[in-house]
Amino acid sequence: MELLSNLSLGFGVAFTPVNLLYALVGCVLGTLIGVLPGIGPVATIAMLLPATYALPPVSALIMLAGIYYGAQYGGSTTAILVNLPGESSSVVTTLDGYQMARQGRAGPALAAAGLGSFFAGSVGTLILAAFAPPLTELAFKFGPAEYFSLMVLGLIGAVVLASGSLLKAVAMIILGLLMGLVGTDVNSGVARYSFDIPELTDGIGFVAIAMGVFGYGEIISNLSKHEDEREVFTASVTGLFPTVEDFKRMLPAVLRGTTIGSLLGILPGGGALLAAFAAYTIEKKIKLKPGEKVLGTGNIRGVAGPEAANNAGAQTSFIPLLTLGIPPNAVMALMVGAMTIHNIQPGPQVMTSNPELFWGLIASMWIGNLMLVILNLPLIGMWIKLLTVPYKYLFPSIVLFCAIGVYSTNNNTFDIWTVAIFGFIGYLFNKLSVEPAPLLLGLILGPMMEENLRRALLLSRGDWTVFVTRPLSAGLLVVAAILLAVVLSPSIKSKREAVFVEE
């Protein structure tokens, strides 16, 4: 009954005209940046962070959340229509979605993505509403040792998140951790690795790196290709609704994807991308029925499963943010920034000190998911028209908006140079087939890991056994060790690589 009363409070907050408006703005923007390749929710939320100063805290977070899960919807549109994933978690959708489009079945593919996403998003929000309160109670039992162990688990989760070589993923995490050391020492207050550059005493700006590596890096990569190499799908989208046979195949895949996404979204370092790849791996292992196409040649299960998984993962990734104050991915780290702007300390006290914000945000996700179905199914034609904007106009505008966004966060031209440098580095990562997501997670979690490690050792008077003598901390380290062993086991490693090869 307490859950119902909390949800009624949340819907009361979410159904106010101003919050409905910002939920709609967030969903439209999210779908738009999901459709347009080379932008992504990280860069968009980074650009909009300064704008949230003027908004009420609840409205600001509702809008930013709408951008995040809206991008998961929008990314599938270009993945299916033009074989170009607008969002990284939509990479798997291209494998079967684009093949369906080439076979004249773009409508059922887009509908499968939209309906699967709506179901998974709704279930993910329900899980968030049901499990966040007990997890918040558990969060109060967390000390520095437990937080450190949780972040170790998160970084090991980030190894799974990266495509390609596990060695490259580990290297990216270590690079992110090393970059996190730049700035002022937590305990002594002494600047370290700043090379006498005053701007580096506060550390390397996370927003600048994210926009450089993901935004500018993607732009440089796209501009390096000849226009003829960009395949464009121009056939009209007809027969929007899937057949009865499609529904029979979709439904189990959506249920499996929702379950996987809900579980992996909670894991720090996991989220939508990891969930989508895991769901596709499982769909590949399911035995084909008579007359069913092999995955990778236009099977609707290859669209419905990953799309459901990435949306469920996007919703449940709010759980560690709202209950423990730990961002499980780059977008959630920016949400922490938005909360800090409004003097809200992320963590277990949010539910007790700001119940309107906590439950209003959760309720707005249901409303947002419904808005996204309405936006993504009937208005597909409008989104396709955005793809006709010539690259020569599209990319300069993205570069300009990114530069304005990063400058406005600190009013500092140094950040613009940082974006430019990391844009080139992002392009190199792309050429070397290195996934930059673990680097960002290492950069986010690194300073927090260091702070909690040193705090735990101070409290235990330098006794390292504190990490294994405290039950919660020991349990998290055991889970991390099991996950690492599973990922490194030859059978799992080969299966994982088999999925990424098809990418």
C-alpha cells in the first residue's frame, strides 16, 4: 500500500502541466538525437546542463531522463532504415532490422522496436518503483569499504561492456582511472599531474571528454568516409503493424530482453549497451522454429529482444543512481551533475528529503514511455526526413552546438580545446576499434574509488582486510571475481566475440 501512495504522489507531481511539457520536450529531443547519428544523449545532456539552472529540479531531471530513454527509441529508427545506429546500444538492431528493411519489412521492424521498447520501459520503471525503496534501506548500511567494492564490480562490468578485445577494454579502464588522478589530491589538497596548467587543478572535465570522444570523434569518423559509402534506404515504409506470426516470435524475445535488461541495467558499468548485446547473444542460442530466418538475415526476434533489453536497462540504470548515488554509466554521471546544480545530494537520502523529486521522476517515466510510442510509430515519416539533411550542414551545426555547450558549463575556452583534442583521440579509438565507454566509466568511478579506498583505510588504520571482513564488501568482491572469471572463461569469451564480429 505504501508503494501505491508513493506512486500517487509521483503521478500528482508528473501530471502537472509544466512537468508534462518538459517530459514531452525530453522525449522529442531524445528521439531526435537518437535518430541523428553522431550526437547521442551524453553530448546533448551535457549541452543542456547549464539550461537546467533556470528550471525547477523535478522538471529538469524529468527532461534529462526523457532525453536518455528517448534516445534508446530513436536510435533504432536509423539502425533499421539506413543501417546507421543513432545510439551505441542500437548497434545490434542493425543486424536484423536493416535486413528486414531491405526486404520491404521496415514497418514491422520499427513497430517491433517501438512496442518492445514500450513494454520493457514500463516494466523497468515498475522494477525501479518496487525495488528502489528496499535498496535505499540497504544503501544506509554502505560504508567506504562497501562503496569501493561496488565500484570494483562496476569496472569489471565495464570490461564486458566494450566491444572487441578484452585487453583493450582493460586498457581503456586503466587509462580512465589514470586520467581521474589528474587534479587536486582528495586528502592533502595538493595539485597533481596538472603540469602547472591552472585549468587542470580541478581535473580533466568529464563533459569535455565525453563530447570530444563520442561527439567530435564520431563526426570526424563520418567525414572521413566518402559520401558514396553512406548507404541510404529510400523505400517507403508500408505495412506498419507486424503480423500474428511476427507477434508470436516477438513476444518471448521481448520478455527475455526485458528480464536481461532489467538485471544488467542495475549493475554499475552495465546499462543499455551491455543489455542489448547480452539479449542478442541469447536470441542466437534459441533454437529456430520451422520457416524462421537465421538471426542476422532479417529475424524479428533480433530486433525485438535487444530493443526491449536496452530500454529496460535504461530505466533500471536509475536504481544505483537514486539509491546509492553511484552513476552506472556516462549519462547517469551527467544526471548527478544536474542534481548537484540544484543542491541535491545523490544517494539514499533523496527519497526521504526529496520524495516529490524521487517519485515524480519515476512516474514521469511511464508517461514518457507512452509519449515515445506515440512519437515513434505514427511520426516515422517525419524522422526519416531529418536524415535527408546534407552532412555538410548537419556536422558544422553539431560542432558549433557542442562548442557552445562545453563553453557554457565553465565559461572556459580551455574546455573547447579539450573537446577538440579528445575528438581526435576518439577518431583514433574508432580506427583502432577501441570502445571508449570503459574509459569514461573509469574516469567517473576513479576519483570516487580513490576517495572511498583512502577513507576505508583511514578508518581501519591501514588494515587492508577491512574489504573482506565486512560481509557486504566481501560479497561484492566475490561477485566481481565470479563475473571476471565468467568473462575470461574460453567458452563465454568466444561466444561474446562471435556476437561482436557480426557487428
